[in-house]
Amino acid sequence: MIRYRKLGYVALNVTDVARSTAFYRDVVGLAQVGEAGGAQCLRCDFDHHNIMLFGGPRPGLKRIGFEMASRRDFDALFDLLCAKGLRVAEVPAAESAQVHQGASFRLTEPFTGATFEFYESMREFGGQPYVPTVAKIQRLGHVVLRTPDYADAVAFFTDVLNFQVSDSIEGAVTFMRCFPNPFHHSFGLGNGKARGLHHVNFMVTEVDDIGRAIWRFNGAKVPIVNGPGRHPPSGSMFLYFLDPDGMTLEYSFGMEEFPEVAPRKPRVLEPIRESFDYWGAPTDPRKAAVGEIEGAEAGAASRAGA
Ligand SMILES: [Fe+2]
């Protein structure tokens, strides 16, 4: 059974790297690490990077990195995906060393078209914890993508990658754990007309991080596009806001954790507004409106040959 350690990092394409680096550092509260592998790296954990910002004309997702539980799991996943004829590419050792990672490979996931990177390890940044500034960020929490191939994508993540479903809102979104990571979801899939990035989440330490963010964002003219509210599936209090390119980010406070053995069964919630938010916060149409998945159409088209 394939085992993961955690969602490790998200690489984003941004139109102005300097502007976005300042935003993720000063407004979101990540620590800037510096340039590596052609990207500006920032972190909110022990890792060298949890966010990578690449310059590009179209804002969106470049790739998502998951850290494997062990070298054995890394090798087993690589062999499994190759045996299924999927598009898998080893990252050259020089390239993974440049970004302070151990052995790494990338998969073009056939139903979202997104690039997923699986890596054996990542260097810690000087062995020092990240020091919070404007928000007590605990970790990179999760990423949600949307795809018209929703049911197939959910089946791929559960049946092939061994992600576990925690809950779903029927026909709309499925929340998954990267087994055996305990958090309710490290990854989510939404049912959408087009492939795209829905949002990137950072988990914060206390309710005050949410409250302070509201006023910090108001002062900095950062659009809040949904929240504060509370998600019924995970129990998380949420606040969604936009980065300088209009991509949607989320702070969340509190999340259900699952035991590895004998977890509760997944729930299916009715596809009604109340299933998304106990509090009834209005949603700005700009929420999740920006963020293309790099190479999505070509990546999704590849499944015909997979
Ligand atoms: Fe979220």
C-alpha cells in the first residue's frame, strides 16, 4: 500500500515574480528562502520550500509536490505508474539537487492534466522551523483542482494513488487524504466545466489569525472572496482571498484528523449551499476564477494513449 508523508509544495506560475514574492511574504506570511531551480521559494514549515513562484504569462498551477513516506514507497509508486503506462518522468538528479530534494519524479495526471511530483525527501532549511510573522501558519494545507473528468479523476486518486476519501459533496467536490497523513484533506477535486486550479490553502494556528487577516487584507486592499465561514465537511473555519494575479488562496483554522487504522467512513453531503458553509457567507464571483493548469489540455489528452 503506497504511503505518503504529506503535501510538500505547490509551484505556481505568476505574472510578476517580485510582486507575488512580496505578497506571499508580507501579506500571506510565508518566509522567503530565495531563488532555486528558476523559482522564488518560500516556506511555512521546516522544508526548503512549500511555495515556488515561477514567472510566466498565464497565472496558475505549475505542479504539486507530494513527499513520500519512504524510499520504498517512492520506488513502488514509480513502478506502479510505469506498469500502468502512465506518463512518468524522472527528474534529473542535478535538477532535484538544485531545489534541495532527493530523488523525484513527475506524473502527468490524466484526468486533471496537472503535473504531480513525488519526491523521496526534501532538505530542511537549516534545520530551523519557519518563524511566523503576520499569521501563525502551521503548514501548507491542501490544493483543490477542478476537472470535467471528475469521477474518473476521483477514481484515479483513490484506486491508483491510494488517496483516501474523507468526505464528498455529491457531484461537486471530493476531499482526500494522502494516506496515511491524518488531515481531512491534503487534496481536493471539484467537478468543473474546465480544468483549473481552484485554490491553495494554508492552515493557521488560531482563530485570531483569521480575524487579523480580515483587517490586514482590508487595509492592503486584498480582495476577500468568501468568508469568514465554516466548512461542514472538515469543520474548518475559512477565509478565501486573492493573490496579485487573482488566484484564490485560503486560510483555514481547525481540521478533523483521521486515524490510520479504522477511520470513520466517508460522508456524502447534499449538494446544497449549506454543505459548503455553516455560516452562509456570500461568494464573490472572482473566487477560483483565475488559475490555469499548465499543460492541462495536452496532459489530459495523453490519457488516450495511456
Ligand atoms: Fe480549502
